[in-house]
Amino acid sequence: MLTTDPIGDWTWEVEARDGGLPPSRAVEVAAAAHAVLGRAVAVSGAKTHVSERDADDLVGVRLVCAGQWWEHGRRYRAEELFTVRAEVWGRDLLVLTLETRSDAWLTVDTRGREQPEIHAANSPRLREVLEEISDRLGTTPTPGDENRYAVPTKTGFADTRLVGPAYDDAWGTFEPAARMRRLRASLPHTADDYEEITEGPVQYVTVRGDDEEVLGFLWAARGGNAAGFEPRTAAGEPAFEAGRAWLMSMREAHRTGVPAPQTLTWLSRRTPSPGMGRIAHPRPRTSPSLDALEELSGRW
């Protein structure tokens, strides 16, 4: 399963005497970490964010990295699999942080299911990344604190079959709400929203982008007043951008009095705006529950 918030992180600190660390060292170290990820876990392009103290003095860089993991002999890709942050503080301290948003490295996934084959295929690759970065920096990482999803260690993650998970279904408990906060963060507040939760089966249609990648799923309850959009986490920010646009269209449907079960038909008859993607199949499919659709959107 993929998560909006990191399931684990590791931090390396390198001290230098007499102001011997130029600010540009942050870029160099971030690029080196990205190269290590590329060899071990097939990380490709990265979205780069740079922070500056002034026009000539770089103090930090952040890379959001796409990458792959393996499940049952198949490769899957996520656009925000890792984040790399490198900062130079006062020319005396270099701090490198690596975060991951996949549970492919765990013995038990974030829904509480054992996954020995997936763990065996992926965990050694993460360990290789941590060890090579440590060799390059000449220091070992400090694992992040135990969190709702996992327990980071110097070489990966603790076996939650032995230490016990923090929650039986951490993903189902926290991830849908976290994704919804990210999805709605930049939308104006309104009373013209359908309900976000339903207990029964839901109908859904798939939304694809211009490159045919699945961006998410528009859904509506068969009864009641619930409807919404589930962004496909693996698609990254484009899924959330598309979802915000679809939610605005759903608000229009709500204002005009369209009942929730009819929203998919109403939306399929409209021409989507640029960046929204398109409805790939106008005939709705059925998911036994909203939880099952959420898992579909968060798994691959």
C-alpha cells in the first residue's frame, strides 16, 4: 500500500570544522543519494525543490522521487515513492534525510496482512540503499521514530510480526482521511458537497490522463447522498490536481440538485477541462464497498 505521509525516514548528519561545507554540497549529496536509489530501486526522474537564503547562497534541496517496487514478479511504479532532503546549516553541518511512502519493505503491510514474498523482493533493495549512502557519507543513519505504520531501523524496518503493529489496520484508519485532506486543502469551503462516507456498495468510473495513466476513480453510492473522487496515490500530484477539478464539478452537480446516485451519469455528459483527465468507461462498475475502492486506488 502507498501512503500520503511517510511510513519511515532515516537521517544522516555530517559535521565539518571551520565552515568547511559550502552550501552547494547539499545539491551534490542529494544527487548522489538519488543515484543510489536509481541503481537499487529503479528510481528515475525527480521533482526538485530548492530553498535559498539569498540569491547566491543555497542552503537546501528536496527531491520527490518516482520509483518502482516488486510484487509477485511484477514491477509497479509510484511517482512519490521516496523523498530526499539535503541541507547545509551554517557551513558546519550537513543533514540528509530519506523518506519512503510504500509498505513494500515491510513483513506485514499497513493493513495488517503478512507479505513474505513482497518483503523478500524489496527489503534487500532498501537495505542496499541505506548501506551505500552510509558508506558514502561515512556515518550511519538515525532511524525515524516509530509511527502509526512502521518502526524504522538502521537497515530498514523492524519485523512487526515480532514487535507488533501500532494498529491492526493503520492504512484503513488513517490514509483515506490523509488523502482527503490533501485533496481538499486548496479548495474553497462550501456547503455544496456530497457526503464523503457510505457503508454500502458504490458505483465508480475510472479517470485516465492524457498519457492513459489512471488518475483515480469517481464514485457514487447506490443510495443516500455520498459521492466523491479517490485519487490513485501512485500517480502522485496529477491525481490530486485532477481530483480537485472533478470535486468542483461535483459541487456544481450538488448545487443543481443532482442526486448522488446520478452524479456519474451527469459528469460523463460534460466535457472535462484540461488537467482533469477523462472518464475511461461511461458505464459504471461496482465495488462492494468504498473501502475496497480506496484500497484499489492506494495499492498500485
